[in-house]
Amino acid sequence: MEVSDPRIISHPLLSLTVVKILMRDRDSIDMFLSVEAFELFVRVAEQATDEAAACEAIKCAINSVYKRPSFVADLLATQTTYDTLFHLTSVRVIYL
């Protein structure tokens, strides 16, 4: 399968798994380490119909800001997104 294959692009769990691998390997991850990425991952987790995809999106959201104090102030400014993440983590079982 090619990266441009629609089956890959349209499958959120596969896409999130790729993001997770890139983050773990720290390979060109600057675009994932932002408040915008955090908000995107939270939206994906909210809208996911697949439990596994929702859990991966939550993990990606947490990893996008984990140990990055510069984002804390920005996240507090977007209180709704921050609250949404904590609500999602309280209603879903996450195996980190």
C-alpha cells in the first residue's frame, strides 16, 4: 500500500498508529507537538466511532503536549479542549 492509498488516509486508527510510531521514534515530530495538534487529536477522539481509534487519539493528544511546559499556558487558554480531554479519559478505558 502507498501512503496516498485512500484506505490508509481514511482509516483513523492506522493514521494515529503511524503518528504514535513517529512520536516514539522522534522522527520529524515538530508538527505533532503543538496546541493545534492537541486540539485535533481531542476532536478525533470525540468523534471516533471505533474505541481503539479513540484511545489512540487520546494517547496522541497527551503525547503532543507531554513534558512541554510552554504549552501549559496555551492549553489553559483553551479550557474547553482541556476539559474535553479529561472527560474523554474518564469515560474510556485507556491502556497506555
